[in-house]
Amino acid sequence: MEVERHPVDFYKHQVEPVLQSKMEEFVLMGYDRVTIQEVWDCLHKKKWKKKADKFLHEVVADILTLSVGEYMSYLTIEAFKGPDYFSQFENEK
């Protein structure tokens, strides 16, 4: 069984320099724990929700226009979705 890929995934290798640039931009703004993969995942979940075909220049534009606010919002939401570490203590009572 093959995993279905998002159409933009075919551009990932080509746009790595743009992702690197966006990561470096965020680092310069003081967000030093940014990774290329997190930026890519953020774009997947924020800007590319629909699996529509995109041209290369549209993917690059989406990367370049990603704001720190959008990225931080994404990280916050993902943190809330993460595992609940405190629920294990509730069962001990």
C-alpha cells in the first residue's frame, strides 16, 4: 500500500534553499529552534490544507510569505495536540 503524497511534496527538494532562507530569517528574528522540517510541516497544515496542484512559483511564494505569527500559531496548536503528560498522574490517585 503506497502512501498518498501531497502534490507540493514533489517540490520539496527544489525549494530547500527557500526553506533554509525562511528558517534563517526566523532565527535572525530570535526564534532559534526553528527547523526546515517544522517550516515545511507548518506550510502543509496552514497553507496547503487542500491537496490542490500548485506551480513551483506558488510554492516558493507560500514559503516566502509565511509569517512568524503563522509559524508560532502553528507551533502552539501542535503543542496543545501533543501527548498529555499529566494524564498519567491522574490514574495514580
